[in-house]
Amino acid sequence: MKEDDVAPLGKAEADEFAGWFRALSDGTRIQIVSLLAKRREPMKVGAIVEAVGVGQSTVSHHLKILAEVGFVLAQPSGASTLYRINESCVTAFPSAADVVMGRPAPPRIC
């Protein structure tokens, strides 16, 4: 294949992957993803606040961003919400980096 024959990544896919990279561009969000992945059970915001050591509004903001890209799932539970990792989506993240580098695309799971 000639260099001129190489097509760029599609705009929609590039925008989606950019959202994933943006979602993980903050250390606190990475802490939250790591905590939920290791915990393997849903957690309330208060428990996440205690674990990462930042304010509740900050954690809620980060959870919203993580949920928007599908890395975290929110599950209503009475008057509160439980959050858990979306393993199928998070495990696709390394494949997104591969696609950006020109390797085959992963199956769409988020």
C-alpha cells in the first residue's frame, strides 16, 4: 500500500476516542476508575470520596464525565446512586490507542 493510499481515522471514531482520552486525562478520574475496577462491586459516592480524598462535588463531577464515555455505570439505589466500572468498555481503551496508531479497530462495545 502506498503512503497516499492510507486513509485517516474517521471523524466520528476519532471524536469518540478523543472523549475516552479526555476522560482519563485527570489523575482523580484515573484513581476512581482504578478503585472501581479493583473493588469489583458498586460503590456510593461517599465511599469513593473517602477513598480518593477529594470533595463530594468533585467526585460527582468526575463520575459524570466517566459515565458519559461509558467507563462507569450508574445504578439508582433508593435515594442514592451506586457506581461501578463498565469492564467491557474500559478494556477496549488500550485497543483505541492501537487504532490511533493504525492497527485494526476493536469491536464497538461502549
